[in-house]
Amino acid sequence: MSVVVEAALLAGRNTRRFLHSPRLLGDAVAFPLVLLLLMLVMFGEVVSGSTVEPYIARLAPGIVLFSVAYSCAGSAVAHHVDLRGGLQGRLRTMPISRVSPLLGRIGGDLVTFTLVTVVTVAVGHLLGFRFRQGPLAVLGFLLVALLFALIFLWAALLVGATVGSVESANTAITMPVTLLLLVSTCLVPLSAFPDWAQPVIRLNPLSGAHSALLGLSWGGPVLVPVLQTLGWAVAATVVLGPLALRRSLR
């Protein structure tokens, strides 16, 4: 059996577990949607006056990115449970590639992130979010969101294979993701931050991916933000990928 088939079978197993778990569905979908509504009600009128686009046009892409990054906490927990619960040991007794379980986890999580993105965009559409750049931009929007997800997914797999408890795995992802959201352009424009902080805000992977999604939906620069997101994803794959694989196999 090829590595692709093995990874696809394991990805299907991970996706089914996600869809059959009300808690996982709630954590991945409900919380970001509540945040979308709260932020729109609390800051919509305040921020809209300082931007050329309506606040929902800025907020919805930001919540999409936060949703997939926040969902990586579930990836860390699930990977931790698989390793500590004996699944990894059972798979090692089978004639499959040693990398297939990790690839299956990534594949299944990317399917999950696609669902989270579609649901978040659908709710945003009900609140006024629109795509103005054509059908290809919609596809590009999804691909950039998944590319961005790889950054945090590799970190989540490394965390899941390293920490000693489910609670630690969850906290190690949710806290940094929440902090990055607050110091990004997802909620307020770059001009709202002090001049000395703006270079740091620009380097935030959330800010780069958000600029790309904003450009693909409402309009604006696309190429440079996409390349920035691609650079972060490649760096995470090269640096964190081997570490996650090594820790998962130990």
C-alpha cells in the first residue's frame, strides 16, 4: 500500500472522529462564530470610520484565520491522545510507512479546516461579507487559509508529541494564537497601532495572511502577502516538520 493511500485512510479516520464529536465541532466552529458576532457588534461602528472597507470585510477574513489557527489546539490534543493512547504503537506493528500517521493527521485536519473556513465565511456572508474579486479569488481565499493553517498545524503536532497532558497541549496553542490575534491587523488596521509597533505587526503571520485574504475578497495587495504567508509555511514545514516527526516516532 502506498504512503498516499495509507495517509488518506488515516485522514478519513481523523475526519470522521471530528465530525462525530460535538465537543470538537463546538470548539472549532462555535467559539470563532461567537467571536465574530461579538467583535462586529462591539467594534463595527468604531473601526469602520477609519477604514475604506466595511468592518465585516476586515473582520470575517481575520476570524477565518483565527478559526483555523484555534482549531490547531484540537489537532495538538488529538495527536497527543493518539500517541499516548496506544494508536501509534498499534500502527507500528502494521506494514505501513512510519510517516503515514503524521501525514494522515495533517490531511484530516486540512479537511476540517476547510469545513471551518466554509462555515465561518457563510456566517460572515449573512452579516454582509462579500467576495468582489471573482470565482478564482474565492478559491485562492481558501488555499491561502489552508496554507496559513500549516504554520500552526506543524507547531500543534510538535506540541502534541512533546507535552505531558491534554490540558498542556490545548493551552500551548490557544494562548499564543489569541495573543497573535490581538497584535495583528485582523481586528483593526495597521494605522491603529503605534509607529514603533507596526514593523512587528507586519511580521505577524496572521497579519500577512489577513492582508492576502482581504485582497482576495474586498480588494487590495495580494502577491506580497501571499508570498509572506508562503514563506512562513515553508519555514514551519522545514523547521518544525522534522522535529514533529522525530518526537512522534519516539
